[in-house]
Amino acid sequence: MNQGPESLSLLRHAWDLLLTGDNSVPQIRTIMNDEWGYRSRSGTPIPLSSLYRAFTNPFYYGLLESSCHGRFPGTHDP
């Protein structure tokens, strides 16, 4: 996925949709691609697999991972 400020803002809005419990990941993908015009670095609509990967990445909910320390809270905003 894009990592620019605008794309991260859209990903944050996608998280908001997910956390309401009213939208499935495929529905969120449709909203991102069709309504918000989200595109990947290559200019294509975001693949469903990329969105699932983002929603299951511990970094996005405030954790960091280390091979020697495991998961631990980060100092960044989730």
C-alpha cells in the first residue's frame, strides 16, 4: 500500500469502518477503491489481501515486534 500521508489517512478511515462492526473487509475494499479512489503504489485498486494484511499487522494497533523481545507496545500512535 501507499505510505504517504493521504493514504495513511485513508487507511485510518478504513480502520474506523472496520471497528464499527458494520462493514466486512471486502465492503471496505470496495469503499476505498470505488468511493475514495484509493490506489496502490502501482496505481491499481488495493488488493483484498493487502487490506487483510494491514488489518492484521500489529504495528497498526500499536505494537512493535522484535525477534528477541517479542511484541511490545510502541511509542507511536496506533
